[in-house]
Amino acid sequence: MSISTISIRVDSELKRKAQQVCKKMGLNMTSAIELFLNNTVKDEELPLIPNKETIEALKEYEEMKNNPEKYKRYSSFKEAMKDVFEEENV
């Protein structure tokens, strides 16, 4: 694998803050940018822009949040799974 250099210009304060965030996550800026580029190539879309599926999920979440009376609620994950498996056996 050959290595290439990318030069970009960013605001100094943005760079400093981004370096701090990366450092907290155990990354350097090069690793963070490579991660971004690898995900862009893998998914063939920018990883920071929600795709159609994510947008639909967010709309569904808003609907459920704004109309909780329309949706069944569970007090535990176990209770929800019990309901799911009972519906499968019907």
C-alpha cells in the first residue's frame, strides 16, 4: 500500500478542538480522517449525513414521542420479548 498526503486548510481553533476530541478517543487526526474516509468508501456515502433509513427511523421516533398513547409500552426488555414471542406463536 502506498501512502499519499492530503493537505487541508481549517480554522486553527477547529483543528485544536478536533485534536482534543481525537486524543480523548485515543486517536490522532490522521487516524480520525482515515476512519472517515474508510467509512465513506465502504458505505459509498458520507458517514455524517443520515441516510434514508435513518431519516425514516427518526421520523418514527418523533411520531412515537409525540403520540405515546398510540403505542404499547413495556416496563422491561423481558416483558417486551415475552410479548414478541407470544405473537410469533399465534
